[in-house]
Amino acid sequence: MRAFFKNNSLSLVFLALFFLSVTGQLVTGWKEHNEERTEEGAAKISITAYMHSGHFLQATFENWESEFLQMALFVILTIFSSSKRIFRIQAGGR
């Protein structure tokens, strides 16, 4: 099990970041959407109803358009992960 986490650490970090960002998008978007509905005199909606709304989908896709930042993060973490591995190999450790 330890080898699994070691060999897949970069993927696991990005998967965790993905879920954190989608959860943050969901909660903040839901609160903002309900504030807008309250200002317009409409009733608030549940978080599950918000998940299926066009507002959530639009906001999520707009945020994921920042692919250059995502790619930069991927490159930086890959370089960091690889450099640590190379250093361990050169030092004689595994």
C-alpha cells in the first residue's frame, strides 16, 4: 500500500486538488446564487438543486478555462517530484 501512494503521489495530489476546487466552487456558487435569488424575490434553492442548475455548470466551466495555470501547476509539481526522486537515486537511497 505504501508503494502505491509513493508511485502515484502526484496523481493523488491532483485528484485531491480537483475535488477541493469543485467543492469550493459548489459551496461558494450556491451561496452567491441564493443571494441573487433573494435579491430578486425568488426562493432559495437546495445545494442539490444548484448542482443540477445551469449556473453551477457555467461557473465551473469558466473556472476550468484557466488551463494555463493548471498546466503550470502540473509542470512545477512534476519537476519537484522528479527532482526529489533523482536526488534519492543519486544519494543511493530508494
